[in-house]
Amino acid sequence: MTVVGRWAPSPTGDFHIGNLRTALLAWLFARSDGGRFLWRFEDLDITSKAEFRLTQQRDMNLIGLDWDGEPISQSDRLELYAARLSELIDAGYTYDCYCSRREIREAAAAPHDHLPEGAYSGTCRHLTAAQIAERQKSGRPPALRLAAHAVEETVFDRQLGEFTGVVDDVVLRRGDGTPAYNFVVVVDDDDQGINQVVRADDLLASTPRQVHLAHLLKATVPEYAHVPMVLDGEQRRLAKRWGAVTLSDRIALGEKPITVLNALLSSLDLPQLGRVSELATVLGVFDAVALPRTPFIYEP
């Protein structure tokens, strides 16, 4: 089976070093297996901007990363999401949620058995017809949630091993009609034939949700590899506000793209290169098993 990996950023800003390192890893995993590497813009966020599509692709090219075909955009796939969401609705796997943000916070703060801390407790799943009619009078459009019933799903991660999590009643479609991340990512991966997902390990906790949705949609569950994040010198998740951490920042300070690429390769215990165009030579020595399992501390 041909490996099909993907890179699926939100075009909400320039990539920082942590983003580029994860992109490099996703590329290495796919290409070292002789696979395809696809690009998908997750642009349903209201802060997405067209200008960042260009800068993100530019930065990937500058450090030698390529992809197959033209990037696709979630904003062009709303009909697909509506159709797949109808499958879940028709099968009885969903319910309308009329809770306000305050009510959701209060419900999540209350202790409830079997659910992860901060999870929505399923208040609206238990409403009577009369209670639903009363809430409808408010005129506030409901969100659509998955009726998960606190099912457990186990994921085998290529890097981290077995991980079991409880699936909460995650939002599938927001009140404004926008389909939600955990749903669309499953639909997209299935539609594109993605069978390998490499991403930062802060997303591991949400993976059981996506696996469960894949089962309900009769979609293929990809192989997952969650890789360590990049942190700053104070052990904080890397962010642009912490310093010169984008490729453009580093170039403005006099660094060349090859310098940044070599820093990323060094953080993965991979050999240094003389030119960006030599990146494909690393594929022959790339070994996922030997990758570092701890966060990379980046101090520009």
C-alpha cells in the first residue's frame, strides 16, 4: 500500500520553527516510505488569510520541502462535510446543544464520572421535548454534538505506543453552521486517502475522538505518529511572541535557509547538509525509531 501523508496547517500566520520542524518530520515519514505528501489548508477559522497561504508555501520551499499536487482548502469542501454529517445525524449519533458558553463552562467544571477533565457533560443529550422547545424560543442556533456516551478508543501511535482515551460529546458543527475540526479532519483524511498522520504530540489527546468518528463514518483510520513539540528556553510552547522564531525572522537576522534547515536536522539527530537541494539524501538514513522522544528546546 502506498503511503499517503499530509501537512494540514491553518493559514493564520507565518510558520515558526516548531511548525517547520513538524512539517519536516511529516515529509520525512512520508517520503522515506516512498509515499505521497499532500497539503491541505484547514481554513475554516475566521482568522485565516490568503496571504499566509503564500508565505507558508514559500517557507516550506525555502527549506527544501515539496508536496504532491495543488493544496486543497477546507472552505471549498462544505458540501462534502454536510453530506457526511447527514450520515451521522440519520444514524442517530448526534444531538443539538443549546448551551451558552457560560453553561458549557459550568457543566465542564462539575465532576462527572468517566469523562476527561473539562469535558462537556452531555446536558442537552438528556433534554425532554418540552425542554428543547423552551430552549428553541431563545432563537440561538444550536451546535451539533456527537452522542459519544463516554466510549473508550485505543490508538496505537507509531512513536508513543498505545494510548487510550475517553471520547466526549465533541462539537461536530458550531452554532454558526461551521463544521468543527475533529469532524472535518476525519472526513478530509478519508476523502484524500490519507493513511499516515504525523503531527505534534499535543494533539494526541484528541485522537481517540477522531478514531471513533472514523469508525462511525466507516472511514479508514490512518497510522498516527505524534512527535515532540518545540519549546522555548522557559519550557513554553514556542510562539512568535517569544522572539525571532519564524524563518523570515531568521533570514532578516542574516541566517540562510540552509542554516535553519540544519538546525532542524540537528534537533532530529540527522546529518548536516551543504545545500537545501540535498535534503532528499537524508531520506536514506532517516529512522523513525531513533528520533528523539523529548521536546526540542529552541533558544534563538
